[in-house]
Amino acid sequence: MLTQRLLTSDRGGMIVLGIIAVALVLVPILNMTLPRESPFYVSNFTVALLGKFLCFALLALAVDLIWGYAGILSLGHGAFFALGGYAMGMYLMRQIGERGVYGHPELLDFMVVMNWESLPWYWQGFDMFWFAALMILLIPGLLALVFGWLAFRSRVTGVYFAIITQALTYALMLAFFRNEMGFGGNNGLNDFKTILGFEIATRATRAGLFVASGIALILGYLSCRYIVTSRMGRVLVSIRDAESRTRFSGYKVESYKLWVFVYSSMMAAVAGALYVPQVGIINPGEFSPLNSIEVVVWVATGGRGTLYGAIVGAFSVNYAKTFFTTWSPQTWLFVLGSLFVLVTLLLPKGLVGLFNHLKRKQREDNPPPEAPSEDAATIKSPGGAA
Amino acid sequence: MSIVKQALRAGRHALPKADPNFGAPIDTSHGPILYVEGISVSFDGFKALNDLNLYVDDGELRCIIGPNGAGKTTMMDVITGKTRPDEGSVFFGQSINLLELSEHQIARGGIGRKFQKPTIFEALTVYENLELATAANKRVWSTLTRELNGAQKDRIEEVLHTIGLITQRHQDAGALSHGQKQWLEIGMLLMQEPRVLLVDEPVAGMTGEEVEHTAQLLTSLAGKHSVIVVEHDMAFVRSIARTVTVLHQGSVLAEGSMDQVQNDPKVIEVYLGET
């Protein structure tokens, strides 16, 4: 019954999930079993690239949940992504142990360079994976809780909220650039060796991380579907469309916004944590305000408020980015800028909206035997009401 | 009164404990359910309300009229917690001080409001709009994990009938006609099971037939609920009103039956005289 609620009337989502599930099985097999010369061989580079895109898709999903449904435009979600990434990076750094350049059993290379005597207190515990995993969720979640509580309680909304989220991620970027913070400053955290005992650079580990990212994306998608198909999902939409009316209906709007904001920040953090071992580095550049804006462009391009549109957007824009940055790096920012303008003007519902529009048009041109209104009624039917 | 019993029954399992007043019967032993006393509100020096006093009895249907800028909407904002007054007090029954509660607590406590412009949730279906308004547990966790129970769903069906939108139940609310939107909003108010309904210009933009229908509905609601109607349409007011309060420059100018009010020289001068 639950699967029915999550997946029926979500054909687009089912198609997208299906493609991801097939890719999760096929890509590692093609990568690991076929010889390099085979036309079906998937290169290590492609596996890493797709793994990255899966993490971006999860981040886009997190942004779509709050922006597309609750109307909270966060231009600072990259901050939660990066914090999750740093927490994972700290675990990976502690795994290096004596294999560092200076061979110190506990201190990291950059700490030795700075002549630190002992490990700072906030690096304690990160040698244990369970602790790091907990922190990946807890630290971004706590930041979102405090930040969201202050913002939503003061009824900061719309563009003002977007601006302070930009300020948040910018402030974090400046802080992490400082060497004294103890997160490697400019260079960030890199040169990872092992994760959970596995060599990080091997094909099998990379395939494992790729699959883990895909599973995280699927679970993230299903959890978002659970939220948006519940009564709470309807409350979020009503907050998006008429906030004060929702208050007069007896809902404490701040609590809803805060809850969904914290949940979304944790999703972004998981995406960041899976991203870091696949790219092998995390540095303060990930906090760049531009990154967070890009995420919003992915969601807008794919189609806001559909969930699967966010995944489609993350993949298509990032694919375009990979293409343009290899072909002609300087043009990418212009492409991104014009993309945002064009999508806003011409495709307010994104690629997904365009696709649905074309399909509807095709159906109108050659109408199917059954009445389309009946179709619409089944789609609209709320769970369990019938 | 069955509606009170129903509200209490719903309250026991569905209403949040955090609202101290919820589920507790509203004490109306002295008659009035709403006491608005000495309210003054000013915006940048402009006195929107000036020492306003208003008492509404339990089960009463009260019409409030007044020229533009008389403070009708501000008064509703004060009662529902949207605007905090500079002075005065607002009590719901004998013991609940509305000025200490926030909008959602007031709504949960039993005061429903219909806006001047129909504000429904256009992206949701008619059914979902009513579902949202239903007097159920409105805390985050409960809305995430629990569907409405059978009795609550039955109540939605009942209200769909009352407001005549049963065939449009799965239609997007945004696609309804203006009159239907007004009706849907009244339906949402009913789902909230309020003790007091504040209704701001319910017949604006309605056709003659719809106006008549609305008059019938509001009259039938009085008794079970206290209904306060703000309206410009004098013919409509005459058709439903028992007691009329005339506001002028933020305070009460006159109060009484429609005939009394209409013959009051002060009222004729500021309001009726103009037409």
C-alpha cells in the first residue's frame, strides 16, 4: 500500500528511478568485466563522473523538496553539502594514519606543518566511521536547525531568506579558508588512502561508492515522495501558495518550514559525504555561493516541484557543464547564465514540464479511446480517499 | 448541542495538548462569546481602530458595516492574532485572552476566518483543501505519519454536499469559478469546526442566485456557531441581519436592528446618506 502511494501517479519518477536502478547494476559490470577495447566498456572516468552526478542529483532533490514544495528558496544549500563533505573528509584523513608525508601517527600533514602539538578536540572521534557518519547528519542538521529557527521565527521569507542563505555559505567559505580553523585551509582535505579499510583508488571501491550514491539517491527520492504525498506535503504546498491562510487554518507554519529545512539539509549533507571520496578532495571552494546558485539552476531546468525533475535537471545541466568545460572552459558561465534566463522565460516548468506538454499535445492530436478526464481524476485522487 | 459534543470528541484524540484551551469548553456563562474592549490600533499615526468595543453573543449572527477605512478588516486582524493592538483586550469566552495567542493557536482554539478575497489553496484539489482545514491534529509529525480517520473523511463528504462541490472534489481548486471559490472557503471554515466564524465580504462578486444561497447558509450556521459578517452589500445585510453594528473611523457608531440603524441620523450622515 505504501509503495502504491509512493509510486503510482508518479510515472516520471518511476522512469527515472528505473533508469538509475538499471545503471547501478550495469555500469559497474561493464566497467569491471569488459576489456578496455570493447565498445561497451565504461571507463573509470565515466564511473566517477556518473557517481558525482548521482550526488548532485541528491543535492538537487534536497533543494526541490524545500523550494518546489514549501517555497523556501535556499541559495546556500551548498553549505550543507560541503559540511557533510568535510565530515566525511575528516574521517578519510584520520584513516591515513602513518601513511602521511610526515608519518605522524595521529597528526595530519597540515597540522605538522603548522607545528601543532596535538589533535584539536573537534578532530577527536573521526577515526571511527560510525561517529563520522553521525556527524555528517548532525552538524549540518544542527546548523540548519539554529539558522532556520532564527529565520523562520522572525518570518524571514522569499528573497530575504535567499540572501541570508548566501551570506551563510559565504561566511563558512571564509572561515574554512583560514588555516587556524584546522581544516586544511585553502588546500582543504585530500590525498585520501582508504575508506572502511578498502583502498580508495581501486576500481571495486569506486564501483561501490557509485552504487552507494545511487542507493542513497533512490532512498532520498522515496523519502521525499513519502513526505509530499502525506498530509504534510499538502500543508507544505499550502504554505508555499498562501502562508498566512495556512496559519489561519491552525498550522504552525514555522515548525513545518523548520522541519523540512532540517531534513533537506541532512539530505544535502549525505550527498556531500558521498561526493568527497569519489572526487578525492574537499576544499572551501565547495562553499562558494556560486555552487549553491547552480543547484537552483539544476532544479529550475529540470522542473521545480516534481522531485524527479530535479534529478533530470542535475544530470542534464552537469552533463552540459562537463561538455562545455572540456570544449571551451570560458564559455560555461555564459551558458549557465543564459540557461537560467531562458528556462525562467520559456520553460517555467523545466524540461519535465516541456516533456509533459509535448506528450499532452500528442495525445490531443490523436486521442486515445478512453476519456482523458477519467485519467486526470485517477491522478488527482488523494491516497486512501477513494 | 451536537456540534459541541462533536468538537469535544474530535478534540480528545485529535487536538494538540500544547494549546491549553483546546478541547476545553468555551465559558460563555455571561452570554457573550467574544469580548472586544477598548481596542486601539494605529499604523504610523493613523488610528485604524479607536477605542473599539464589541460584544458578540454565543450563536449570534452579527453584521458589521461601515464605509471604507472604518476599520472592519483591522478588527478581524486583531481578533485572529494577525495584528496586535496598542491598547485594549480581546477575550474568547470568559477566560481565554486572545492577545496572548498566535494565529495558529487562535485558529485551533475555535475562531475561523474567511478572507475578503477568496484565499484557497489553488494548487490543491477541492478535497485536499477541505482536508487541510479539517479539525485534526495539526502538528508536523502527525501530518507526516497519519491520514485522517473515517469520521473526519465522512465529515469532508458531508461538507462537500453542503457547499455543492461534490462533483468537483478532485478538481484543482484554482479552476473553480469565483463563487465556487467563496463556497469552498466557507466549506474550509466549516471543517475547522469553529465556535466563531469571521466572514469578510462573503458575497463580493457573486451572482444573485449565489448570494441567496450564501445568505441561507450563513443563517443556518448561526445558532451552532457565532457568525460575524462584514459586508458592503446592503441588500444582503438586510436579508440576514438581526443585529447590525456600524463602524466609523475605528469605533462603533451605532448598533441595533437594521431599521434602527438605518434611521439613526449619525449613520445616515456618514454612510447611508451617501448613497
